[in-house]
Amino acid sequence: MRREDKIDLGSVQVHKKVFAEIIASALDEVEGVHLIQENLGNKLAGIFGQKEFPGIDIRVDDNHEVTLEVQILVRYGMNIPDAARQVQETIKSAIDKTLDINLRDINVNVQGIEKAAPTP
């Protein structure tokens, strides 16, 4: 007996840049944390319309599970483990809302501390 209530229309593929854009947007919601700074190559790519995210690495294994590596800067005075956990939770929530994937790991690497700009 053939099931007529479910039709397979094909597959959906999401480019890694879409993942990176979702992650970068989610990080905007975490106060005192942001991706590492762009280098000259990334800035030149941006001039030519190619948006690059230097602090985000996305890997997909043979089981189609996704591992994310995120490199961030944290504002001086923040609790680093708490900030990293908040980054993980925010990214997981954003990915869960927008994509149907098997998210294996979200690894957060704190690359530096950023001092607050002096107030005039």
C-alpha cells in the first residue's frame, strides 16, 4: 500500500554562509561579546560584496552533524565562562529556530579581552 499523504519534494541544502549569518546575528544579542575582528582579506572581500565571518568555522561530519567553532572577544570585567555559555545558548536557540539540523557541538574560543572605550 502506498502512502499518498506524504510527498517527497526533494532536499533542501543550506550554505555555510547562511549558518554564519545566523550565528553573527545571534551574537549581536549577547551584550559585551562579539566576533573577532576582520583582517585585511575579509575587508577586501566585503568591498566586493562577499560577506565573510572570520570568527566562525562550520564543519559537517559524515553523519551530517554540524560542529561550530566561534572565536569571540569578551568585554573586560565579564565572567568569561558565563559569557561563553550565553553565546552557546544564544547560538543554539537561533539555529533551532531557523534550521532543522543535527547540531553536535558549539565550541566557543575566547580570543581576547576588549577594554571598554573611555567615556568623555
